[in-house]
Amino acid sequence: MTTERAPRGALVFLLLSAVVGAGAALFTFGFLSEYGTTSGSRAEGALGGLRFAAVPLLVTAGLAAAGFALGRRSVWPAAVAVAVVLVGVGGALAAGAQAAVMKYDRLPRLPHCYDEEFAGSEAEPVARAVQDAFAGLEHPWRFSGGGSTGLDGCATTLLDVTFDEAAAHYRGELRSAGWEITGDDASGLTARRGDLLFSLADSGCGSAAIAIRPKAVARSPQAC
């Protein structure tokens, strides 16, 4: 009687462990694709997935161990238990890696400075000019989806790049695009071209704040 029941109990626990492992991978992917790293690094994403799914993976391992213990008189429960745990860990790693790539691909390559709602308004020529100015520069990384745009220009944040890294990139890029650098020190990098002013500053949260504005309203981009 005991010999018949043990494999059935083992099967229940192994099925539960597989469900928890699969659910952990799916939830990890969904969460990290929205709130995970913005670096685009598969390795960083995979490690993030493993950390995020640590608790459900421990539950998966515990259920698999229970299934193994109940079915220890048979060969298959041990093999299935090991496979479920390995697949669970692999699923968390793969989910985190893919989530990092997906989130990075969704990040804007340029700030969204011009919107159709500006059509016909006094903000339209400013928004178009600033959007074109940003498009005329090569940028070192992707932008956040936030920021501000309107009559006073366009300001946003460069992700995953420090002020020093961004400044090193823009010094050469601005000159190549016809901008005249007017300020370059620890407080920020500024440049002028025609009626537009470029400014770059430390956001205060490990990234760089960037803005292009008309001369009349030029000011430093807001800190984090």
C-alpha cells in the first residue's frame, strides 16, 4: 500500500514544484520588463532575474525535495526533481535576460520633444527646432520616457550614463554638429548654436540631465 502511494505523492509535489517554477519565471519576466535594469545587458538582467526569483525558486526546490523524498524508492522522482529545479533556475535567468533586452529596446533613442498637440500653437516652432537639434546629435545612451517640453524647450534624462561619461561624449559631438561650447566645468557642459542653447548637468542620481532650450529661457536642466 505504501509503495503505491509514495509515487503518487511524489508526483503531486513534483507537479507543484514545476508550477511554482514556471510561475516564477513568468512573473519575473513581467515584472523586470517593466521595472528592471535599463542597461540592456543580458548578464545583468539574468542575475537580476535570479535575485528576484530567489524565494519562489527556494519553494520550487523544497517541493521538488519533498517529491524526491516521497518517491525515493523509484528512480524517476529523483531525475524529475533535479530537472525541475534546474529548469526553474534556467527559466529565471532567461526571463531576467530577455526582460532586460526588451526594456532596453523600448527606451526612446531621442527625447520626445514635438507632439501633434503643438501643431498651430506658439510652441510648435520651438518644439520642432529642439527635436531637430536632438536628432542632429549622436547620443551615448537611451533616454528616460519622462521630461518636459514646450515653449521653454525640451529637457530629459540620459539613462545609465554618468555626467562625466556624457560630457566626454558630447564635447566632440557638439563641435562636430556645429555647436560652440560656452561652458565646461564640474557644474555642467553648455553650448550654443544659433538661437538654441544646449546644457548638460549631473542629475544627482547617477545619470545625466540634458536640455536644449531657446536662448530667452535658457537654464540648467533640472536635477533628479
